[in-house]
Amino acid sequence: MPQQPFTAVLAAADTTGFHPGLAFFVEWAVVIGAIIGTPIYVVRQVRNRRKDR
């Protein structure tokens, strides 16, 4: 998938009528945070469990 400049993405969104609101960005922020945070959380839990033994 080729990289598109941000202005082209905005222009495409403008012509297609796709105007995401704040909730759209908040939802994606939560999804991306979960994808990044879950492996970190699991690794910490495993390390703590090994340390306790």
C-alpha cells in the first residue's frame, strides 16, 4: 500500500463525505493502546510470577 500524503487523505475524505468525529479517533486510540499494552502487561505478569517463585 503506497504512502499517501495527509492532504490527499483529507481531500479524499472530503469528497467521499467521510467526516470522522472525536469518538472515531478515541475509539482507534483505545484499540491501538490495547494492541500495544496487552503484550507489555502479559510480559510483566509473567516476570512477576517467575520472581515470586
